[in-house]
Amino acid sequence: MPVTLRYPFTELEAPPEYRGLPHIDPKLCIGCGACVNACPPDAILRIDDYDRGTRKIVLDIGRCIRCARCEEVCPTGAIRLTNLFEAASPDRRDHIQVVELRLVRCKVCGNYTDFTERQVKKALQILPKEILEEEALEERVFICRNCRRKGTVDATINATKEVVL
Amino acid sequence: MMEKIVFALITVMIIFLLPPLLDGISRKVKAKIQYRVGASIFQTYYDLQSLLNMEPILPTERLAFRIAPYIAFASALAAALLLPFGSFVPVAFTGDFFVFLYVLAMFSVAMMIAGFSVNNSYTNAGANREMMLILSIEPVLGVAIGVFALNAHSLSIGGIPLNITFTPSLILAYVLLAYAVYVEGGFIPFDIAEAETEILEGPLCEYSGRLLGMFKWAMLIKRLALLWLFVSFLVLPIMKNIIDITTFTGGLATLAVQLIVLFIIYSIIAIIEASNARLRIDQAIRQNTRVFLAGLVVLLIAALGW
Amino acid sequence: MKYLEELKAKFGERIEEIKQLAHNQWLITVDKDILHEVVVYFLKHPEWKETQLSTMVGTDERPLRGKFSVIYWLSVNGNSDDVYIGIKAYLPADDPRFKSVTPFHKGANWYEREVQDLLGIIPEGHPDPRRLVLPDDWPSCVYPLRKDFHYSDSPQGKKYYPYREPPQGTTVHPIGPYHVALDEPAHFRLYVKGEEIIDCDYRGFYSHRGIEKISESRLTYDQICFIAERICGICGFTHSTAYCQAVEAAGEIEVPERALYIRTIMLELERLHSHLLWMGVACHLTGFDTGFMHAWRLREYVMWLCERLTGNRKTYGINLVGGVRRDFLDYRKEMIEDVLKKLKSEFGKLVDDLTSTRTFIKRCEGVGVLPYKLAHEWSVDGPLGRGSGRDFDVRRDHPYAAYGDLDFKVPVYKEGDVLARALVRIEEIWESIWIIEQALDQLPGGDILAEYKEIPPYREVIGTTEAPRGENVHYVMTGPGNTVYRYRARAATYNNLPAVPDMLRGYTIADAPLIIASIDPCYSCTERVQIVDVESGKVRILKEEEFNKLSIKASRRV
Amino acid sequence: MSAKPKLRSVWVFHLNTGACNGCDIEILDILTPFYDAERLGVKLVGSPRHAHAMLVTGPLTRQCYYGAKKAIKAMPPKPRIIVVIGTCACSGGIFYNGYPIYRRSESGREGCEYPRRGGIIELIEDLRDEGEYVGPVIYIPGCPPRPEEILYGIAQLLGLVEKKLEGEHYTEEVGFELPEAPINERIRLTLREKLRHVVGYFDRDKILEDFMELVKKAEESEKPKEELKKLIDEYNAKIRDVRISFCMRLLENEYWRVRDALSAGKEFVYWV
């Protein structure tokens, strides 16, 4: 007897284990770019715009090989492979998902740093209270790398001066 | 006169419109054997419609390439028109049995023209195979019909089935005829000339759009003609004993029986097709030759009057 | 290894170094002038009957020691021993030439043409030095696997390929690049007389995608698992397993036992679906569509199972260096058992149907015969080799994953025709089912992924698996940081395909698709990765090189 | 779903431009009993001249480029539908900028453009530049796409179903959530990474969630250690899965170990 499935004339759900279309939950994504580094076909891009102060995480389903490495490395569980599979479309732009996040503006020099505000919030959640207070990190995380390095250098110079004196 | 017109209309309908339906049924039967739903039985109509509406792309400027499908279509049509539909034979004259063989060969010639008119080794190979196949099977068909003619003492296709008497040789002749019709119809395992996976549909490889549609349609009509011949030889001798074929109702009834038997045979063929692999051309020819030799023996028996 | 002494006695001083790389791998460095002698010595060794040329790797080691190198990897199979021997020679950077092995062993043909294409290392005395791998329009004297070539450059040259002249009185019958019988593009030129095939030329590598170069440049260790899997869409998992095994051996990573068993089960499931696929294709090619449909209907059960076990029907994506990414929970084990039960009852019926179809058997019997002697000369492997009487199987002879703990038979037939290959595959399906059942029973507990710190650089090692089509050999030379220095994947078909012309000769074009398909060719496997103008003068080459350098720059627009 | 199909007969030719075979096998797979594309009027033909549509797979290697171009030109001038199957054909896939892959010089090889370029579109644009007509193009990504995905794409082409996906663009305005787990975030991440090595990335979140539920309950009681042990025993009896039980036990041990170490002030950098 015919065993043919009724699909596409009925709805059909892929099994829960299926690695289907990836999707970024924009509420959870912190823009750390772990997925960008892990992605073998470069389907996820990180595009920083230091003039407008934004970071775009761009996911292209049309480039994705559905290996789920992004899901494996994502620290917040924002990117997941759903079990949806119906991605066919006559327009490649339908395959694009963009999450645009704000970058931190350095409190010292006013330039945009290379990390997002959400990344900072996540870091603050992880770090234990004692360390935060001890190192006055709450302040320092909003400073860009250059200024921080400069600050360290200045501090060292001051310190050496003290020693010399 | 009215009766003639009715029969003529039905005949035209059968010849032009029935073959795609038969193909659809055959596809459905195969699908069922393969545990599939399969295409709708009208799928072949859709296919032909879409092909006939499509502008072809011409790989060569040769006229032969362009007219080959029409030759094939015309010869298939001519072959079909020689056959009895009920009591009605559209074109009847003594000796039309030779014409039947001749137009069938014409069809194959059209295929060969199509195959050799382009410089493509697939189409050439296909044309080659068609030639070899036709040369090996036409004699079998000829012998089979010859036995019938001998038996019925008639050379007209319309006349033969009405005049045969049952003898042992006749039963063998039916077997021969069935074989010849099957092979000539190009059903698996004898779809060697159009083998898709080997030589990409052979002579049809370079055809497209409307021309391809014509060719496909012609091939289906040719199959119908061949099978109709077999069915007529099977049904008419029996029907003539049950009912007076020459009356209008008798003719219609016979036609109906012919159609039913045709459907049954087509389905059986679909089953055979579904459970066989394609033969190689040399294997097929060897087999045909053997059958031909057997056919000669049958002819001899028939000549002796058994 | 006892033969090393014998070797030392024979070649003495000219053996530069012998070192053990892994428990069954030795690397022997020799002088480049005796390279071919040593290789042939092992290949023709009277006591090692099933020795074969497993792979050959050319490497641009100029950044490391200012030299090129080539390694011939030989595997000792059958009942003889469990050994892989690499025979390495360094070649000077300014004149990388070595003596070709092909005149003595046909199986080296493609390997040597490949290093010539990709690295510009010239095998002297090669009987057929045409281009093999690179596209027809690739400029000569640009060698993509050299380290000074950027992986995404793609210089344009003039399109040209020197096909062989057809023999007298024959016509050319091309199969491909787009032939319905070949799932993938490949180009066979059959030289035919009527329907009979007189000779055959092959131009493949339409699916050459530069995987090795991408792996060496753009990807990290873990990412390469996924590109290795995409070497082939049918037997991808064996490729990623072979790659992982190589890296694990180089990094001395201890893979948890549970991971090994899970790999074994997946490998066998892959073999199941691959063999069923092959049976279907063979039926389809002979016009027997019912067989095709039923074989693939059975295969679908395996596909669904794999989808639920790993998340994808084909590219399982569960291999990582150090183990696997998904575990078999209890309900997944039950699913496997259900599918095996279904397969066992229905597969027997399918085989009966096939063997009782007279027309199908007629097409397979006595067609495409590859006698044992030729099989050995071409170093063919897998079901093709076993159909021709070569008694060798990587799973048994060089146990990897969990195969050492499991019990199974290796079917061998002597006839060497298409039917024998079909029978080998049918028996292997039964064996696979049996292997999976055992592995499920013995599935140990514990972790599934090992943790490792760092993989030491510049270690060379190979990983091998028995793919459904034969032996897969992945050579890895680890590199600094998180990258490989040299990666060479050799798929089973790479050894099998060159033997096809020998199998085609004397049969008809109607048989050609079936014969080609009977080795279960996988062009994409083979071609992951033929016009060097040997006669042209030096001056011209220089000019061309300059020109090509310009075109490299033009092609690269960031 | 009851929409009348635009086309009732689609003859397709299969064009592989250097794919890994995965998509090609799935194309054959849609003809087999479970999917049976013949229902939709699809027929695989052997010659591009017979085809309404071209099913393209593969990243378009340079060696394939010429043959593929010839094959598309050999199709009848109308309708020349291109069905792009698989990630490689959509955008070059994982191979997108390897040296043997064809790319137009405008496309560049290492850019950050999106939608990502590569694959068969490079050839289609070349053909359009040459003035050849190329009909509608439909993209079916996937690596490889499931047979259902391909059927869905073809059904879309026939006008039987509507497309479901649309491009998405989010900005900060969607809001940010930083979910608070019942246990310390550092411990959670440590356990999560540990679980990856035991049951793998796929099952770990579900198991960890269940575990945290139990921990939450246990921490409310007076003797959390004993309580957690009891809860886990109950949980294991209910779930009846050897692996999950194993993980639960492991998590229990790990949890107390890490927690004690943390409260003792020892530094833990398990996760990175």
C-alpha cells in the first residue's frame, strides 16, 4: 500500500532532535561573537560600526550548514537551531537575520569600544561581587581598551615614580 | 450514415485522447507496486500540454530534424487508422496489413532521422539501437500477422479477425503477436532505444518543447495502435460469435469490450514493466532472433494447416 | 617491526631516519633517489600479500626547513600485519623532482599527478603527466597548495585540456559532465566502435573544492571536522572520523570509550544507508525502478533514525576532536533496535526480489570484470577489491573505534564482476546490522567528549577508516596554534576510479553506467581537492609565472 | 492549501556543480515512495532540453562552470526555472572562497556582504549579463535540505504553498533579558560546560534545567545536601533513563564541589 506522506498538502513537523533553521533570540543575544568564531562557513558575521556605535550580528541561513556549533558555544543560549525547516524562498534577503546592538562608549575618550553594553552586563552578572568591589570594575568596564591600557601605563609610571622617589 | 459519423468520432477520440490516459493509468499502476501514490492519471495530458505549449530550442538547422516528429506522428496515426474499431475500420483496403507494417517501420525511420540529424553520440546511439531493434522485431511481427493471414485467407486487418478459425498454430501466433507488440511498443525491458539512464532518451535527447511533445504523443499513439491490433485480434473473433458486429449496437458493444480488454492489458504490461530491468541491445536482439526462428516454425505449422 | 632490519640491511646508509608515529605507524625517511625503490620493495614484498598504496602526500615544508617533501603511505593488510608505513623523502626547494613510482605500480598514477598539479613537485618518468586536479582554465605554474599561495586566490588562465586522441576507427562517446547516470559531474570519454567500448579517458575533479587548502588556512581543528564531513554527502561521517582519529593520534588525546562505540554505531548506520542507496541506484540504471523504489524505501528508515539520533539525515555533525557531540539516551537506543528489526525482516525480501528478477541479474553477471591481478596493481579497495578477491578490510586489519571488540565477517568474492560487488554489499549489510546489535549491547558508560589542552605542532600522523566504498586515509600534519599545517584526505574512490577504464574495455555503452556505478563512485570524495607544459623552455615558464602572479593579484579583491 | 497549481507538470534536470552528493541524493530521494514528487508532476529527465526547471546543487567550481553554463543555455528558452538546492548552491556554503570555486570578480572573495554571495547566483548573473533569459529562481537552503524542504520549495514554485520565512532585523529596542538561574551563574556555566562532555550540547540544557529545579527545592530545606540526594533519587526513579540518572548524580557531586570551592574562595575558571 502507498506509504507516501501527505506533505506538502498537510503540515509536518520535524522531529525535536532535528537541527533545523538557526534563530537568534534578540532578547538574549549579547553580541559576544562566540558563534562568529565557531562558525565554519562564515554564515554569521560580526560587523562593527564605530561611527554609529553599533554591532551587527548577521546570520545568513542560506550560508548556514546547520552544524549547531554556534548553539554549542553560545554562553547565553541565544542562538538555537529550531526544528523548523521550511526555508525556501525566491528572495535571498528572506534568509537574513540581523541583530543590531549598541556598543559601549568609552567614558574617558568618548570613542566606541569593541564590546557591547550587553556583554558588560553579562560579565557583571558572572563576576563575583567581591572582585567587582575590590578592583572597582563597575567603573572600569566602560572604558575602552586603549584608555584602560593608558590608565595602567599611567598608574605604572606613577608607581615607579613613587618607588624611585 | 449517422452511425458512421458516431464511430468516426469515437475512433478519433480514442486515437488522439486515449493514449495519454493509458499512460497515466500505467504510471499509476507502477506507482502502486512501488508503494507510492503516484501522479494523477491525467498527468500525461498535463505533460503533453505543457510540452506542446513550449517553444522548442533548435540545435540544428536541418529540416529533417524539424519534420521528423511530424513524420512519426503521421505514421503512428496512419497505423492506428488501419485498425478495426468495433465494426468500423477507418481506412480499409485489401493488403492494408502490409501498409500497417510499413507505416510502423516509418515511425522507426522517423526516429532514426531524428537521431542521425544531430551530431550527438547519444542520439546516434539511440538511432542505431532503434534500427537494430526494429530490424529484429519487424520480421517477428510480420510472421505473426502472416500466420493469421494464412489462417483467415485474408490480407486485410479488418478482415482477418472475422475469418479466423481456431487451430493450434493460431494460439502460438497469438503468443508471437503478443511478444512482437510488446517489444515493438518499447516497454521495459525493451525500452532500449530511449533508455534514459544510459543514453538520455536516445533520439529524443536533443528535442525540446513542441517537437518533443509531438514525438512523445506519437509514441503513445503507436503503442495504442500496436496494442489495439492485438486486442482486436483477440476480441473480434470471440465477439462475432456472441453478437452481430455489423449492427450499430453490436459494433458499440464490441468497441466497449475492446476498450476494456485494452485497459486490462495495459495494466498487465505496467506490472511486467515494473518488475523488470532493461535488457542490453545484444541480449534483446539475440532473444528476438530466437523468437523469429520459432515464428518461422509456427508459420510452417500454419502452412501445413494445423 | 621485523622488516625494518631487512630494509636497513638492503639500503643501508641511505635510510636517513626511522621513527614510530603511533602504535601502528612508522615513518621512514630515505634519500630521494631511492624513494621509488623502497616503495616498490614494500609493495612487492612476497610476504605481505595485500599491501597497498594507501595515500601519498606532498608537503610544502619550505617555511619549516626549506624543502618540499613527499610521503608514500603504504598499508599492510590482510592477515600479514597491522602496520602503516610512511616513506618520506625531502626534495630541494629549487628543483623538486623525484622518480615516479607509476611505471612500477599503476596505483600511484593519480597521486603523482596530483602533487604535480597542486605543489609543482615533478614525478620524473611519469607515463601520463597531464593535469588531474585543477580546473581546465587554471594557469600553469601556479601551485595552490604551496604555502605562498593565499587560499582564496583564484587566478584565471586559458581553458585547455589535452584529451587523448581516439584510437583508429572509433568515435567519441562522452558520458558527462552532466549525465543522468552520474549523480555528480565527471567526464568519461568512451572511445567506441558501434556499441563496444575500445578505450576510455577520464577527466574528473569537477567537484574539486579546495578543501585541503581551506582547512589549512581558514579553519580551526574543530571546524575541519565539519568540512571533512562535507567531503562526501553519503559517507561523510567516515571522513570526519578518520580526520578526528588522525588529530587525536597526533595530540595523544584519549577518546572516551563511549564515544568510540557511538562512532562505530553511526559508521555502520552510514554503511547501511550507503549500501542500500547503491542497490537502488544499480536498479535504477538498469531501468528496474521498482527495485530502486523499494531499496530506497528501506533506506529511508535508516535516514529517519539518523535524523533523530544526530539531528541530520546525512551530515551527522556529531564528531569533534576528542569524541562526539550527542549522546545516545535510552529512548534513542530503543529507536535503533526498532529500525534494525524492521530492516532485518524487509531486507531479506528485497534481496529475494532482486535476485529473482532475471533481467536484472542478466545485466550484472559477467559484466565489468576486474581480475585480482589488476585489482592489486591499481590498489583498489572496499567492496570493489573484495569483489575481486582482495581480502582486506580496515575494520578488521587495522581496528579503529570499537571494531576491535566486535565480531564480524568480511565477505570476499573472486568473480570480480558487477554481481560479485553487489553480493559483497548485500552481505555487508547483514554484517552491519550484526555489528550495530553487538555495539548496542556493549555500549559502555562515561563521558563522550575528551578534554584536551593543546595539540603539539608539526606532528605527522594518519587516520584511516573503512568507508562504505573502501579505505579512507586522512593525513594530518599539525600546525602552530589551532590550525593544521597540512591536511590530505584520500577517499576510497580515489584508488578505485582509475581502475574503471580497465573494467570498461570490451563492454558496451549500455553497460558503462552500471560498471561505473558498480564501484559506487563518489566523485566529490575523490576530488576534494590534467597541462603542465613539460616541453616548454625555461624562459617561457618564467614569463608565465610573472604573468600568473599578476593574475593572482587581480583575482583577489577584498 | 487548496490553491490551484500554477504548473501541473515540471520536468526537472539535475545539475551538480561540484556538490558533496548530499543534496543530489536528497533530490533522488524526493522521487522515492515516502515523498513521491511525481504527485506534484515532477519528473527527472536526462537532458536539459526536456526540462522546465533546473535543480542546481553545489558551490559552482570553476571546472563545472562551463558545463553548467552550457546546460542552462541548452534548456528551452521558457520557462527556465532555477531551483537552487542546498547551502552550497545558495551561497557557496563552507567552500565559498576556496581557490577552485567560481566567483565573479565583483563578488570579491573575503567580503562581509549580506546576503552572502556565491554559488549558482554567480553563474546566473553572468548569463543575465550575456543577455540570456533566466526564469524565476527559488532558493532552498539546507545542508542537505530534508526531502520535505525540497518538496516545500517545489510546492512553492507551483503555487501550492506560501513562503514562511522573512528577513528579520532587530535593534536594541526589542529589550534585553539576562535570565537569572536559581543557582549562581558561574556554577551554572561550569556545570553546563561539564555536561557538554558527558551528554553533549543537545541534551544538556534540559538536564541542567531539571537539576536546577531540584537544587532550588533542596536549598529551601534545612539540610540541602540530603534533600538534594533524595530529590534526585525520586527524579531518577521517574525518568528511568540510565544516562540522565548518571548525569544527575554527576551534577550533584560537581555542584557541591564547585560550590564549596567557591565559598572557600578558590578561583574557578572552568568555562571560557
